[in-house]
Amino acid sequence: MSALLSPVTRRSLLASAAVAGAVSLLPASFVAAAGDDNAIRPFQFKATDAQLADLRQRINATRWPEQETVNDSSQGVQYETTRKLAEYWANDYDWRKVEARLNALPQFVTTIDGLDIHFIHVRSKHEDALPLIVTHGWPGSIIEQLKIIEPLTNPTAHGGQASDAFHLVIPSLPGHGFSGKPTKTGWDPIRIAHAWIELMDRLGYRRYVAQGGDWGDAVSEQMAVVAPPQLLGIHVNMPATVPDDVAAALQLGGKPPAGLSADEQHAYAQLDDFYKHGLGYALEMANRPQTLYGIADSPVGLAAWMLDHDIRSYEMIARVFDGKTEGLTRDDILDNVTLYWLTNTAVSSARLYWENKLAFFAVKNLKIPVAVSVFPDEIYTAPRSWVERAYPKLIHFNKLDKGGHFAAWEQPKAFSEEVRTAFRTLRS
């Protein structure tokens, strides 16, 4: 490990190790190393009993609207689903379980560009492991990545080879989770990409790869736009591949361009439906994020807002609360919502949509190697033809049989296998 780390980083980590046992578990507390602006400080979080009691009280005090007047989800997150979620959240859910899982992991905070950045940093026991930074999206968090830590850092225990191992860095986006909340404008995916490059440099990694979906795709692709020599390549599971003529047709809401293949027509139809019926949450957060006081005040309001991301994810979550077995459990879903609640990041996370000026699915003209995994229940199923045009140095493409927007969270085994395969050619 020491060979990979700069002297400043080694000093910071040694200081962290020395004090880690004495760190009190205070809500969102940081342990600073005095006199070092680049210090990497150990971090843990413990919600107070009062915070958890207040959460339950607020859930039980929810003022409920009437049931929707249709028999489907066309009016939004359905009444029965939300009532089942609230009942389980108030009476059976236990935040302390996921809190213990988080606090068992090496977590740190460091200040980059004036903002505290929280991250999980798990090093593999295999010293030749490839460093990998994985970025979550919205309405996700570091909770999304918990299931892939073991398979990627300890592959020999999960069907892989020692040569498949990764050292994992999993940061919380600014304004999300345990990272700082920007107090000034400018924290868009481009700035976050530069912060992540600085973070990997600060950790002493001289060669690494990046992965992401949702905002994680936007950030990873912007890292690839910068293309520092240390970044060998990226893997994405919600790629930006939409050609200009297709994007123009979608914006006008008209017919697709002539000559599209069957796969391209399918992708067009998915995007057209999403833009017409599924984009409301993003438009509000992009235009008026500060208006969303209600989701900062009502936990049930926050949960419903977060569930209404894309129709296939919502339908899966609704089945979960109907008692069906899916890629996620009720606890998985509420672990993530509760993290947003306890950190009061409903509005601060929404501002990333306001900050972003990039066309999300537009081609970014990347010059470095890119790997793509396409999950069938994603917002759109990127056709291979679009992927090959978007990424001239495509090193891996695979369409999977199961999984959706939260691929690492829903299908951790398949996702981990994809990441291992994607980066094999870049290890030598």
C-alpha cells in the first residue's frame, strides 16, 4: 500500500489509524487532522435516538391525501404502496442495521475545492488490485454500492480471480449523504469530476478506472473528457449515446428519424415516453429545487418523491412492498430514503439538477477506453450501434437479461461480473 501513496497521504492515513479507535460516533462529525488542508479524516455516523423517534413520529403524523382515481400509476406513486411503505418504516424498519454496516467500513472525509467530500475507501487484500472510483446517482447514495464492495475487493470469495480485484473508492456526491452541502453555485458534474480526479490523486493512485450510472455516468464521462493520464478507462451502465438527430426529434416530440433499426426504434420509444411522462421530478429540481420544502419536512413525502424516478424502478419497488421477492428489499429501499432524511439532503441533492447544464444523454466525444453494460429495465436500452458511435474506444459491451436503473444495488452479482470483465484489458 505504501508504495502507492504520497507522503502527505501516508501521514494522513497513519494519523487516521491512530485516532480511529478514539473517535466518538457523533452525528455527521468530522475528525480533522490539524494543520493539513489535504488531510484525510476518519468518519463515522450515528443518528441520535431523538432523530429516529422524530422520524417515526413524523411518519405516523402524515396527513394523507385521498387515493388516486385510476387503477394504475399514471397519476404517480400509488396510495396503497405508500401506505405499506409508511407502516413498515414506522413500525418494523431498523436504521441501526445499515448504520452498523456503514460504520464497519473505512469511511473518510477530505476537503476538496472548499467542500468536505465523504467517501468509503476499501482496499483489497490483493496488492495488484486496480483502483476504481464508483459514483452513485439520484435518488441513490452510497447505499447503492454496499453490495458490490465484497465481490469487487475480494473476488476470490465470489467466483472471481485475484487478478480481478479492485481497491474501491465510493464517494458521496456534494449535497448528498455525508458530503458537504455547497453554499455557493458551481458544483456541477464537471466540477465534481475534477474533485474526483483530485481525490484519487490525494489517495496516491497513479493509475485507476471509474464507474457510474445516472449522475455517476455524467461524472465519470466528464472525468474521461478531462482524461488525466492516470485514468485508464471508464465503465458506465446508463451511457450517453443519443445521436443528435434523435435528440432533436425527441425534443420536438415528433416521429423518430427515418432508418432506425429495431433496437434504435425501441430506445427512441423508451426515451420519448420518459420525456413525456417520467421527467417531472427532474424538471422541477432543475428549475426550482428550493421550492421542495415539503420533502425536507415530510418523510413520507420524501419517500414518494424518491420512488417516482422511472416507471420500471417504481413498479419493482411497488412489488417489493406487495411482498414479492425482487432485487431490492424493503430495508434496502428505506436504508436509502432514511439516509436522505437523517442528513437533510432532499433539497441540497436536488440542486445538482439546477447546476447541471449538460445534455444528459448527448454524446461527449470521449477519447479514452469505455465499457458499457446495458440493463433491460434502464430508462433506455442503449443500442449497440449508438454505443459504438459514441465511444470510439469501446472495450466492452453487453446486454444483460435482468436489472434496471439501480444495477449495482439490484443485481450486484451480475454487475460485479460486468465490472471485472470490462476492465480486464486495462490491467496490464
